[in-house]
Amino acid sequence: MKTSSYKTSKILLNLLCILLCAVIFAPLLWIILNSLKTNLELFRNSLSLPQVWRFDNYVKAWNLGLYRYFGNSVLVSTVSLCAILILSSFLAYGLTRFKAKGAGIIFMIVLGGMALSEQVALVPLYKILKTLGIYDTYFAVILPYIAFRIPFTVFLMRSYFLSIPVELEEAAIVDGYNSFQIFTKIIVPISKPIFASCAIVNLNFVWNEFLFANVFLNNKAIQTIPIGLMTFKGDLKVDYTTTLAGLIIASLPLIILFFCMSKQFVRGLTAGAVKG
């Protein structure tokens, strides 16, 4: 009976996984299929195969200026991601290893940042950026991205660092390592899974963020991909197939990164799950 029940539950679980994969991949396949059509074919039957596979839609999307928005997104995402990971890892490590007074209060204040809504902070941020003279520059979006992503990243990293045995650091201290050397030569190398997890989660936010980029970036020369794709929409006409091609191009970096780091991503999210 137990063997039969186990097989039944396994079959049901596999069917559920197949269903979830279908739900996830169906829209993606629809976008890819229609990005290779003409607008006329799209409106006639969006589920049919293209009469002619229009790969030139991707070239057209790229030449319409997507290359510039893509480059801006790479710049903003790289700077933001590096700053988020470095600052969050320092703070998380300090909260878990240095028994300073008020460490618990500091951690609660940091977590409080997760409750702050982007929409609520929009007007104050606009005034601050104007005052600092960095409105409509790369830093107008980089700084808010860093500030809004540090709380959640610290939360993830702190849980992982708590799962690392303190004995490793005690042995390093005996060998003459200082705190910075312990962090860079011991903690960071064995914490690659959590760094990978945080990188994927934060890159997904920064790469696709629309609200701050739309409000704080008016200069088309520095706008990112989510805003740049809006320029494909004209006043009287929308080139839907080219827009869909642009969406695929914009999604490729995240898809490739996830497939390359998926194993580390899962390990990073689960390794510290039992620690508080």
C-alpha cells in the first residue's frame, strides 16, 4: 500500500510540475512566435506559425535604439548590483559576528526598509534628487535601487551567515587573520550560493524596474530598457511584432543568468532557511 501511495503521489507531483511549466512557458512561446511575424499575421491568428520567419524584427528592434537602452541598463544594473552585494554583505556579516550593542535594533531598522513602498517615497525622493543636483542622471536611479534592495538582501545574507560555523573563523584568527581577511578569504568563497541568489533576485528588480526610471530619467540618452521599449509605441501606430522582439532581447540576460546560476540560486535560498 505504501509503495502504491508513493507512486501515486509522485505521478501527481510530476503532473503538477508539468502543468506549472506549461503555464510559465506558454506566454513566453507565444511572444517568441509572434515576434517572428508581421503585424498583419499577428492580428489574423496569433497562434499560427509565421508564413515567413521574420528574424529581421530583432534587427529592427535593436537598430531602433534598443542597443542604447540595453547598454544603459547594463551600466545601471552592474553598478547597482555591485553596491548592493558589497554593502549588504558587510552589514549582514557585521550583524552576525560583531556583538555590538543595539545590533538587534539596527537589524530591525534595516528590515523596516522592506515595508517602505516605492510609491510613497516617490515625491520625497524626487525633491532629494533635485536638491542634490543628480536628477536625470544615472545616479538618480542607482541610489534608490541600492537603498531599496539592501534590506531584503541583508535579510537573506544574515540567515546564510548564521549557518556558517564560527569555528572556521576562530581557526583563522589563530592563524593571524583579521576580520576583513576572514570575510574576504573565508566567508565570501563559501557564500557563493547566497551571493548568486541575491544577484539574481536584485538584478531581476533593477533590470525590469519601471517607476523610478520613468520619473527620474527624462533624457533619452540615459533611459533604461523598460522605458526604451515604450518608444516603440507611436502616437497613431504600434509596431507590435518589433516590440515583442524587443521584449525577448530585454529578457535574454536574466534568462541566461538564471540558467547558469540556477543550482547556486536554490542552494543560497535554502541553506540558511533553518537559521534565524
